[in-house]
Amino acid sequence: MSGACGVGSSNSLSTRRSVLRGAAVLCVALVLGEFMISSLLNYNTLQVAVDQVGQRDAPVSVAVSLAALAFGFVLLFVVTTLGFRRRRAVLEDMQVEGGPTS
């Protein structure tokens, strides 16, 4: 029994490493893509705009940063809540129809 646990944990560790590598590649691709598009279009990103505001007025820069953070948090919360509600409704419909419960 302990041998099976050892194999499972090794597989789990390699899976986690693979997932972390994939996440790192996606993050780098997202950052480089955003930089490339903004450079090609000669467009300032939010980070650059906040830095420019911070050079003129630091408290406003902090307020804009916190507002952007709060907006992102609220947006993620709303999307997650809607996703859970939709999934719950689909599962309830499947149970009413006699479909699989998992």
C-alpha cells in the first residue's frame, strides 16, 4: 500500500511541475504580448499611465492602483459567482432528467 502512495505522490509532483511550467510560460507570453502590441500601437499600458501619474501626484497614483486592484477583484468575483450558478443549474437539470450526478 505504501508503494502505491509513493508512485502517486511522484506522479503528482511531476504533474505540479508541469502545471507550474505551463503557467509560467503563459504569464511570460501574456506580458510579452501586451508589451509588443502596446509598442506597435504606440499605446501606454495601465502600468505606464499609473507611473506617469505617480511622477506628478503620488497619492493619486496610489488611489488609481487600488481602484484597479479593487475593480479586478470585483470582476473576478462576479465571473466566478456566475460560473458557479450556471454549473449548479446545469447539475440540477441533469439530476431532474436522471443523468449522471458527478
